Amino acid sequence: MDTSRYWRLDRHPRGNTGFEDALSLHEETLPPLGAGEVRLRVAWLSMDAGTRMWMSPRTDGYQPPLPLGAKMVGLCLGEVTESEDARFPVGAMVRGFGQWAEYATVDPAAAGLEVVDQSVPDMREHFGALGMNAWTAYVGVREVAAVKPGEWLAVSAAAGATGSLACQVGRNLGAKVIGIAGGAEKCAWLRETIGVDMAIDYRNEDVEARLAAIEGGVDAFFDNVGGPILDAVLPNMAHYGRIAICGMVAGYDSDGPMPGPARFDQILMRRLRVEGFFIPDFLERGAEFMPRLRSWLDEGKLTMAFDETRGIENVLVAYERMLTGRNLGKAIVRL
């Protein structure tokens, strides 16, 4: 194929809806590869909340903002069609950060490109139980939050991609898990499929009051959200508890700094340890995580629900579903 459709960032979006006013779909003739570049036919695009920050003008985030007029970038899974790097031969299935496009052209080092195992029955698991969301969950629960068997672990956005995996990692490590999600359907899924010990519907229940019933408090909190959910958890943490912050989706739609927690005093009063972490800091350790994640996947101890949308023309539909919490599990687009 000589042409490729791609999404371009034209202006900074406002809020978490109406992205069609900020991004537009275009078509280009594919240029020849540059030295060391790799081109892949994208099979699936990952919809991730963190990329919302890249659309804003903020320069104090964990990633520089994309310049206006640039192709939108996200995590891609697909087949190599052209290569100027012998490590990524034509026909290999690869995963890495590329463009929201039918064909992504990447510099392997900058993209974090890697060849993935094609023996996995469902290739989408490279965005699921074997993907970066799973690495984030594993590092956050096991190392940052340092969860121990028998402890209470709370997880926000628990029915999303990273959150649902964090619940399962905690369960597999012997923790008692509390999943915080929006809506009765998600909470039922968390109890019946994911196997959490308690599910809290933040839209219809008092999160702080439900957590107050935990004798001794919550030992560890895996936070994807920040904002009011974090404020509800802080006064219910156990003394010397640990909070692993991997996302603050409650504030991604703002072009300015997100307000700090109103219950910040509880960090001192309860002697809490709070640590933010970012999975690209751990990418070189992927081979270390994979054997355990693959073992859990094969044993049925790690599962992912995929919220799949078809067609590059529907990317913004899937993206908005993910940011507004209408997805269950991992939001992806199949091209």
C-alpha cells in the first residue's frame, strides 16, 4: 500500500469530549524509510488516558506536548512491512509508540519498539495481560505499593485496563482487593470476573464511608485517578500505608496544574509513603516481568476484557469512550 490515513492534532482539545474539533483525519503518500527506520501495518491502536496530556500545551507533564500539526501518537501493535533495522524483519509482529495511522513509521529506539511473541492465542494480549498496562500494574502493586499477602489493596479506575490488572496482580499476590469503579455493571464484573473482595461504585455510593468499614484501614492504594477519589481514600489509609500513583485522569482535561488533595494532611497524620511512577522508566525490565505475567495468563489468573472499536475513522469514538469511562477493560481500535 502506498498511502496511509492518519490523525493530526490541529488544536488543543477542551475537556474529554468533542475531539473532532481538535483532531482531523488525513491521507498521505508513504515516503521512503530513513536510515534505521521501521514501518508497520498497524493492526490495533491502544487508547490510553496518558496520551490526553500530550494534546495539551502543558510543558510540566511527564512527556513533552505534541506540537500542533503533528501526527497523533500512541501505542501500536502490528506487522513490519518495511525495515531498515535488522532486529525488526519484515513479517515480525511488533509493539511500540507510533502514529495513530494505518501505517506507522518509527525510529525503534524512540518508539520503544519490540518484537512480540506470536504464539499467544489472542494477539491483543500484548495490549492486555502481556502489555504495558500489565507491566504498570505489576510494578505498581508489587514494588511501588509493596503489597504483602493479607493486606488490603484499593484500586481506582478498577474496571479500566490498568486498574483491572492491578486488582488481579494484588489478588494473585495474596492481597484482599477493593475495586473502585463507576456503575453497578462494572462493580458486578469486578466481583464476579476479576474476583475482588469489595467493589465500590463511586457514582452511587459514598466511597469514604465504604472504606471506613475496613478494620485497620487500607494498606496500599493503586491510584489511576487522583481528585475526589484520592481524597476519599487518604483518611482511610492504614498507618504507614503506601500509595502508588500511576495516573491522574481526573485532571488530564485541564491545561493547568491539577489541584492537590484536600486531605493532604493525612499523609503526615498516617505517615504515608506516596510515590508516582511512569512505566517508560521500567521498559528495559520487560523481559523480567514477562515470564510471570505469561504464566498467570496461561493459568487463567490474569485476564483482560477488550473494548474494541473497528476502523481508523472511529478512533475518536473509542478515545472518548475511554476517557469518559464508558469502556470496560482495555479500549483498543482494530484497523
